[in-house]
Amino acid sequence: MGLGDGSLLTVMTIAAAIARTPNISVAVSATTMRRRKRSFGGSGRSSSSSRVSFIAWVSPMSDPSLSSPIRLSIEAEGARLDKALALLAPEGAGLSRSRLRRLIETGAVALESGGTVTDPSAKVKAGQVYLVTPPPPVDPVPLPEDIPLSVIYEDSDLIVVDKPAGMVVHPAPGAESGTLVNALLAHCGDSLSGIGGERRPGIVHRIDKETSGLLVVAKNDAAHQGLAAQFAAHDLERSYLALVWGAPDRGDPRVAGLPAVSFEGGVIRIETLIERHPADRKRMAVGKQSGRRAVTRARLLERFGPPKKPVASLVECRLETGRTHQIRVHMTHIGCPLVGDPVYGRKRIIAESALPEVARDGLSAFPRQALHAATLGFIHPVSAREMRFSTPAPQDMEALLTILRRNPQVSP
């Protein structure tokens, strides 16, 4: 398969080509392979005289992150070895510059003419051909655990699961076991071909421990890089169901007066900066001058309680960006914190005239933030098929919604 210098390969295209073609032999210029802000030589500009090409060979029916050799041919000279090889490595191979540096230092890179190379800073010469042989994926520190999973979809490249509330996504201090990663290691087994040289699932996004709902996880480097590129570009569909105190209303002057708020028909658009809370590092907060841009679109679905002053409401929140605690912070910012949120919410005193006792008790006793990742849509990173998944609210949220729907406000 030959590609001219004017072609631009995206992560998805490379991943698809690797997955669908048993034997690949590609020759591409460095500028064709990637648009980089820095040049091969590090001056920040591209030079036609520093043209570098590669020939990458992938063994039949194998993933390039495994132990098959990758053959890279140098035409220009003068750059560091690790930088030169990183520039030329196929996107789906999981060969970042830092990983290549480790591979060089551990003897996994050799000249085709003979001799292992162990110095990442060695200068390359025109005409040299290097063989990069990544080791087979190693077992990660997290151990497989036989934990039941609600699998919505699975193929050889990725898996979509409906995570229950109470499950941590990734092991961390205080939560070394019982996580989604532990469960996936047991469920996927040998179908994990490796992420960055480790036999582990590729986590490209997370949801909070006490939030339920959909997550997509990569099984190999090609899928991991393709999904990560979509998340980085915010090119996905993600919507959540949130049960909040009060009701977001464009007619509310407190909401309409916020500089972070604008309106798109019946949708409230919230755009702020989000950063760590200055006094509590476990919390996030809306930043005034610093932080990362965050955009949420909230649409009111149902109100519960008096029509003019609802006690609570069901809201659909669509994410344009995905920042830590984004929905929880944004809904609190407009005066509608999530029911049950122990970090951003507070106990509410509900008037007896607003709701029957069973509904008041249900709202007050809900044990977690009432948030569910209900819809997830993306482009499959290998097949390029459009994929969209939806799951209903979990049993605890649905039970509370049923109580609220069956018990409207108390008549005067």
C-alpha cells in the first residue's frame, strides 16, 4: 500500500489499515505521517531536505504492539535515535518517544546490519535500518477479579460496559481491588493484546465511583489511540440523566443573570473554566481566571413538586467537554445541585405541602449523587462504524423517580 506525500493519515485511518490488512508494507514521508509542531531536527520548522521515510512490517494477523519486528529506514541524519524512531513509528504501534527510549535502553532495538543499540541519544545516519521488537505485553499490577459485568457490546477491539454505582474505574490508593479494571482483566483475558506494552484495558474516560452508566474501554493500542483522539477532540455523544434539586429554568433571573449561561431554545448552555478548589483538593470549582474550559448543555425533562417552585427535577445533561465532576459542578453553579451529592450538595428541608412524606423521604435518603451516564456515541476506531448505546437509569434512581411520579405535590 503506497501513500503519496500529500496524504494525511489520522489515528483512525492507521488503526483501520492495520486491523484489516494482514501484511502491511508502507513507505511514507515524515510530513505525511503526522502534522507536528516541531520538526525532525527540533527547530520548529519542517525541512524538505530532512525527509525521512519508513518501512513498517506487521506480521500476519498480529497487532503491532506485540513482539513482531517493526522495520524503520532512515534517509536523513543528525537526529536523536529515540526521536527519529518515534517520528516514523506507525500510529497503531503504541511507540511513543518515551516508550521507545525504554525499549532502546533495554535492548529491544537493533540495526538490521547487526548489533543492538542501547543509547537513545545516538545520532542516526542516512541509510540505517532499525528493527524495533517490542516485548510481549506483561501482566499489570492490578489482578484479574471475577466480578460480574453488564456488557452492552464487545468485539476484538473494544468493550462497552454499564458500570454500577459504587464501583471505582481504576485502582488507586484506598481502592486497589474491586475496580472496573480488575473486572475487565478477568472478563477479557487473552483478548487484551496490550496497551503500551502491558496486557491491560485501555481506559480513555472515567466516571465517578458513585455515578453509574456507560463506559467504552479499548483492548489494544489501535483502538486506544483512536478513541483517545475522539475524546481529545470532543467528537463523541455523551448524555447523562441527573436528578437535581429545584429545576433549571431560563425564566429564573438567578440563572439567566449568570455570565456562564446562555440559551439554545429549551436548552441551557453552561460554559465555565473548571479547576481544583483552592481550599479542598478533593473538590472542583468554577475558575475565574484559570482552569480548563468546560461546556454542559442541560435540558429539563420532568418537574416534581409545586409547578412554580419545584422541589426537584429530572435533567438531561449533554457533555461537550469531559472535565472532572463537570456536571456536578455546573449544576451546582446554576443553583441545582444533584440529589444525594455529598460533596457539592447539601441537606434540603422540604415543606410538607410540597410533596407527600414518601417522596420527601426518598429524596432526602438517596445515598449517592443521582447521576447516570445514559447515552454514549462514537466512531469505532478500527471499523469506522458509527456506534451509539443507551441504558436506562439504574434501579435505585428509577425507584425514586417512580415514587416522585406517583406522589405529586400535596393538595392545599
